Amino acid sequence: MVTKASINNLNFDSIPKLGKPLTVTEASSRKPKEGSGSRLAKHDQNVAKINARIESNILRQRQQTEARILQEVLPLWDDDNRGVPNPLIRSGLFSVKSTSNREFLDKMTISSLSNYTVQYTGRELQQDDLSVWMSLINLARSQPMSDSVFFTGYQLVKDLGWSMNTKSYKRAQDSIERLKVTGIEIKETTESRQSAYSGSLIREYSWTSEDNEGNIKWMVRFEPKVTLLFVNDSTTLVEWDMRKAIGPRAAVAQWLHTFYASHKEPGPISIERIYELCRSGDTLSSFRRSLRLALQRLKDKEFLTDYRIVGEQVYVQKKIKPKLVSAK
């Protein structure tokens, strides 16, 4: 079983990296210049063979180490309660905006809680993109993260709870393309550890790939190291049916749902801080009304048992949620 300590101690920089091979010139300079040309040529050939063998051995060791560790990191969840890394839902990486024209962000530092630093490059991501990513990562959880994930457009749209039509298929494809063309850097610092992830949210996708049975399906592949984000105490179980019931048009409520789900006992937080974290495109005064409606929606859906806004502070009470099971 992968323990928290093993993850904390995971440092890919410690895995041997490919060193710079000896060049023929460098190798030759270490041999006495006297001797026949054939002896020198033979020496250079031996050096080249040794370098190639060293490179091959180190590369194989690195691949084996990464595969062995990374494939064990994902915690366990089910279709009803899905795991999502806290840095993705305690920040404005997936904003509450609902605009069709997505702004391109270049190495933008995203608003987040103090223990996270999030920098993002790519088209602006919104709550529908988070839903698509959660649906796809759920499909990938039972296999090595380096493997291709095959699915149909129908399967994805149905899982998302979207209307079953051509517009939804196109919407899902557009989201996957945005998630593919991303560059994200996440750093987390706590009293017990410091960790980081750098990569894309989706490594590869195709709309016409053949699965193992020869069927043409949609396909995505994730960055294997994305599993480093799923450390047990940095992963939240999100009720999938609850998220769908809240609905994609209630983006503020969806953001609050995942944000509060990531806190065992949510403390008071200011309206302005929520406004900054969720990256609302409204004015602060308009957002206040949206926030009240969102909190009431979460209470109506029985995610929250109660909420209060006292002055500028928001207080909530929520139900106890299921816990993650460590991967074995």
C-alpha cells in the first residue's frame, strides 16, 4: 500500500537522469596518443558501446521506477463519489464564468488558497471543463495512467448529464481540446511536505482511435505524473450526482460545492475572498446576489444543512462526506 510517507519522499529528481555521454574526442584524449589508428578506433567504438549501454540501463530504470510508483498513487473511489485534487477546486483554475469566448492566459498566477501556488497557460477553463476532466479521470482510475482511455461521445455526454444532441458532443470535444492545450504548474507547501506538478491536464486525444476490439472510439491519455496530485489528504471525494443536480448553469453553486466539499469543517470566509478565488466575471456587487442564490441552491439540494452571511463573512454547515480509501 502506498503510504503518505512514501509519497512525501517521492522525488523524481533523485531518479538517475541520462548523463552526457563521452564524445569520441573526449574519450580519445584520455588515451595515449601513441599507437595505431585501428587501436584508437577500436577504443572509440568501445566507449560508444558503453555509453549506449549506460543510457539504456538508466532509461529502463527510470521508466520502471516511475511506472511502479505512479501506478499505485491513485486512491480509490466509485462512480458516485469521485476524487478530484484539492488544488483544482481550491483555486480559480476552473472559473465560474460562462463566456463562449475563452481568453488565452499566458503563465497567469491563479487565485488560490495560501498553501497552493497555481500558474496556468492556455484557454480559460470553466466549470464545464472541470466536469469533463472529472468524468475522464474517473474512466482512467482503474488502469495505469499511461494507458489510453477509450470511450464514446455518447458515454461521456450521458455521464455528464448533458442533453443528448450534437451540440453537447461538440461542447465535450471543445472542452477536451482546451484541456489538452494547457500548461499548468501546481506547488503545494504544508508543514509536513512540499510537492509540485508541472504538465498538461490531458496529454493526448483522438476522435478516431481503435480500442482493443477494433472499435472506433474517442481516446484520451493523461500525463502519468498527474497521479502525484492525488495524495490521500489532498484529494476530495465529490458527489457526482449532486454536481449534476446543481446543474452546469449554476456555475457559482458548482464551484462552492467542490470548494466546501474539500473542507471537513469549513470556517468563515469573506465574500470578497470567495469572489477572488472563483474568478467571477461579475462586479462584486452583482456577485453578492449570485453568491446568496448559490448558497440557497446548495441548501435546497441538501449539500448544506445551513448557511449564514454575517456582515462580510460567510458561514456554512455541511453534511459529513465519505472518505477516500488508500490504494493497495
